Amino acid sequence: MSELNPFVIAQRQLDECARILNLDDSVREILRVPMRELHVSIPVRMDNGKIRVFQGFRVQYNDARGPTKGGIRFHPDETIDTVRALAAWMTWKASVVDIPLGGGKGGVICNPKEMSQGELERLSRAYIQAISQIVGPEKDVPAPDVYTTPQIMAWMMDEFSKIHQKNQFGLITGKPLELGGSAGRGDATARGGCYTIREAAKHVGLDLKGATVAIQGFGNAGNFAASLVCSLFGCKVIAVSDSKGGIVNEAGLVGEAVLKHKANTGSVVGFPGSKPISNEELLELDVDILIPAALENVITDANAGNIKAKIMCELANGPTTPEADDILYKNGVHVIPDFLANAGGVTVSYFEMVQNFYMYYWDEELVHQRLDKKMTSAYHATLQASNKYGINMRKAAYVVAVGRVVEAMRLRGRL
Ligand code: GLU
């Protein structure tokens, strides 16, 4: 049976990498745990006049290569171990694309779908207040993640600016364009993933024109991926899903129309001309490209053997367990692992930080070009390590990323 605690998985992945790189045990000990974590209780006045206390976390995993960086999740199933794992993956993510940042992550246990805008705003402001001592443009820079939005980033930036009595655009990334956001940040995670798909397709010899695609998840990453694989490469998206279920149409689904349907009804389910399909069935469809873009642990030893895609591009964080990884590798599925595939988000976040620091903003074309360069070289560095060591792409991405973090720690004199 697959282990499903994401932090245990993250530690196992690191142990395996330490073995391949022959790392000293003391180095491994440092890298296995976060350098700092803050647990906060956040009282928020709800619309009914009563106060509710929410639990929140901010984990700073490793800052050897620069200020820690990573999103904030608002999710009812959030746990400290999930946040720890995600903070570790952020460390490897920033390193694999070679941007000068460390890794961190935040989370609040809440269900934004059941909260009013006013309640969400009060929670967002109270959370950033509660963690304000350990975050900041040169310390730790949050961003959007599951169920958090540019509007939430704007509230947090505003609250932090009030505390410091000056504008602090650099506190947080993924902000609206009007408030120091970067062009191209909205679809950056999906676009970065698409650049890796383009390189992977050359590697496995897949013609992307007309290639079939299934996408699990229709949030910050999945919905942009659905339109980008069509507009950039002429792929055919035949199935998409969200937390309520999925839809399939062999003739192809039009991204914009599905998005409109979801905006009107709250789900992709019931889209005219499509057949219903479960989230689990979607993963096993006979497609060329599979994009898990929802939550953790959806591909385990129970279903990995049924995956038929040639390329699997993980836009979600942690969708695949280590047991499943071994099965996929044996079956020849080319996996573009999460912290490489979805690094486009943090890469453009880094561009946003740079623009905030020098108060001069780039146009979208420049963002795309620079993103493409980062993603393409990260993909090839990983592929090269995979060939050199005869290991799967996830282990290879670890080898590249952890190697750089260890070198930074050594140069700082921490080892
Ligand atoms: N939440 C995104 C991720 O997991 C983006 C993080 C960021 O931009 O800092 O990569």
C-alpha cells in the first residue's frame, strides 16, 4: 500500500536522492526537516457576529539559496505535514529552475467555498498579521496556491503595508496587475508546464498536433493548461474535471466554453455534448498526455499500472506516490515531475519580485521568453541527470535541485 502522508513521502524522496548523491548523513539530517515553522491561531469575526478561530501555518524549509518562497493554501483538509512537504518541494522547485530563492509554504484550515467575501478578507488580513514577523520581501515571500487568489494577495499586501506604514508590494506575488503584479503570472504555472511538455514530446517522439490530453483539476493550473495546450500546440483536450467530477468528449472540448459553463454552474460537470466521467476514470483514459492538476496522492500503486499516457505532466504538487513512480517508470510513462513541471508559477513570481524591487514592469512577451528559457534548461538538466544516473525524472530533478542547495550550504559555511 502506498504511504499517503506527503511529508513522509517528501522525506523518502530526499533519502533516495541522498543515496544517489552519496550525501553525508549530517547533510541529509539538515535537509529532511524545515528550518522554521510557525503555528498560529487566528480569531476571525464571522458574518453572524460570532468569532471563529482558524488554525494557520507558515513553514520556511531552507533559505540557503535566497529568501524562502511559496504559496498559501486555504483548504479544509490542510495539515502541518502537507505544508511541510510543500515547503520542501518549493525548495527543490526554486533550485531546479535556478532562481535565487529558498522554499516555504503556508496554509490555513478553512473552507473558502463556505465563506463570504467579507469573512475571507478578514481571515486573509488576520493570517498575514499573525505571521508578519517572519515574512517580508527579503525574508519570505508568499503567493497564491490552492483556493487563494490575486484578490487575497492584494488584501495581504495591503495589511502588511499598513503594519509597516509604507507600500510593500514585494511582500507577496501573484498580485493583481494594478497592484504590482507581473504580466504573465496568471497562466505561468500552466505555460511553464507546456514548455516542458514541448521538450518532452521531442524526447519521446510525440507529434503534439492533434495529440490527445486529459486534465484532472480546473483551478489555477488546470484551466489555463486546457487552453494553452490547444493554442500553443494544437492538442485536443478530450477530458477535464474538477472536485465535483469530470467530463469527456472524444471530439475535443473547447476550453473557453467549459470555463464559461463552470463560471455559470460551479462545475465542469454537465457541459453540453460531454459524457460524465469520474476523477479516477479520467486518469486511466487512453490519451497521449495526462495532466494531474488537482491535489496530492491521486496516482498510487493501486492505479499507476492502468495509466496509458505517454507523457504525464504533473501540474499539481505531489500527485504521485513513490510506489506509483516505480510502476510508471517501468511502464515507460515519461513523467515530468511536479516541482519541475509546475515551476513556471514560482519562476514568474520571481520575475514579479524583481519588477517590484526596481519598480519597472516588463511586457508579457518578455516574461514568456524568459520563462521559456528557464523551463527549457531545467527540463534538459533533469533529462541529462536521468540519463547519466539511469534514474526516473523525479529522482533526476532531485539530484539537480538538491545538489545546488547543498553547494549553497557548503559555500555559506553551514556544512
Ligand atoms: N503556489 C505555487 C507553487 O506551488 C507558486 C509559488 C510561488 O509563486 O511562490 O509553485
